[in-house]
Amino acid sequence: MADEKCTTCGRRLNVAGDELSADCGGDCWGCVGEAEADGGYEPSLEKVTEEWRRGLRPNWTPPTVTLWRPVGEAELRLIEASGWRAFPPRLPDQPIFYPVLNEDYAIQIARDWNAPRGGGWVTRFDVKRAFLDAYAPQQVGGRAHIEYWIPADDLAAFNDAIVGEITVTAEFR
């Protein structure tokens, strides 16, 4: 019925063109999705984050942080082998894992450092904010050169805090 409303917020349910009005047992997807996402239910968190990126949820604060990482071909293949869910363990001479906070910085590294050595790719992924709260972002150059320093021993926990898949946003050869 067109007159049914969400019992939480009062939004009309099942309104054509309003994705958030879908009826979820008497409540709208806008309310149910946000509650489930905030509670950490990964399928809802992924969908609600995507809706937020499209501007459907401008007042929502995601419980995740979007990060980028420039990688070479060997690391990219290992990420792919994980089902696009995890970064590979660090090598013995790599005590720190360095994800960066903006895509422009990741592009600069992939283009200027990785590409001349066989190819560079930029990956994007979301990490639970609660995990990252234990680490301070580090500025390592210009204002845009900001990264997290995650000890290699913490990489498995970091991978567990990734929400959704790791995606490739740029490639340089």
C-alpha cells in the first residue's frame, strides 16, 4: 500500500525512484540498512557505503575509511589470489605496510615508482575506522603525502578489518 510508512522514521514505503524506501518488514531500507551497517553487518555496510558514495546518504558517516595503495605486478597478483580481500605478508626487509589516504598520492607512486619497474596499479579499499584509530596518519612530504604506518606484524589484523573487496582504480605501464 502506498500509505504504509516506516515505523522508525515515517518515510513512505516502496516509493518508485526512492531506493531507500524499500519495505524491510515495516521499516524502510534507509533505516534498516544504516542500522545494520553501523552494527558492522558487512553486506549492508558495503551497500550503504556505495549508496553514500552516490549521494543517497549525505548525513551518514561511514564506519570505514577509504584508503589506497600503489602496488607492482607481483603484489597485485597476490591480492588477486586472495579473492581481492587481502594484502600479502610483508617481506623480511619490509617491516611496515604503507596504505595512503588519497588517490593522487597513490597515483604519483604507482606512475613514478612502480611503472618504470614493470607496471604500477592503484588499489582502493575500505578499512574499519575502529581498527585505524590505533594508528596515527603520518605526513611524509607534501600536504597530500599522508599514509598510515602499519607494522608488518599487524597486517593480518589490518586485512581482517578490510570491508568489501580491494579494487584497482588506475594502471600505469
